[in-house]
Amino acid sequence: MNFLVLGYDGTDEAAASRRAAVRGLHLDGSVRNYAAGKWLDSGALLDEEGDMVGSFIVCDYSSQEALHKEWLDHEPYAINGVWQRIEIHPIALSPRALSNRDLANYS
């Protein structure tokens, strides 16, 4: 099942330093999640001025429980207070977004 995860950064004065302190751990995890086929896309959430205010991840887990157990409960941005609010939305990807492997099973 595909999910869109939105992680909103804190707005306090220490928010940027919290992000910087664990960014390397977050990026290491993202490499592993992409390699395992769990993350399909990710990037920054921006405000109207173009400043980063959070992150988005499009991912594939068997359930929301699995998403938490296999990734989010250990995500450095989540456990170190970078993301102050997290939204998880089940999604259906468009055929264009699906890989060729997935297109064969698309109905």
C-alpha cells in the first residue's frame, strides 16, 4: 500500500539545528529505504518564500502499522523532534507514477 507522509518541521529557534544534527542519519536511512523499494519519492516541503518547512515521503508498506514499525518509529527526524507534526495519508499512485513492474498489475 502506498502512503504519503508529511513531516512538518518545528518553527522554534532550535529547529534548524535539530535538523542539521541528524540530517546525516536521515539521509543514510533514506538510501536504505530507497534500496529496499520502500521509498518511491521524497523531498522538501517549502513555504511561499521557498524556505524548507518539512519533508514529504511517498512510500510503500504493507500497512500503516508496518510503516511505523519498519521505518517511522526509527526515523531520526521523527524521534529527534525535527518533525513536530506528522501526517500519514494512504494514496493511490497514478499509472504514470508506477514503475513498469507495477503497470503490469495496474487495474
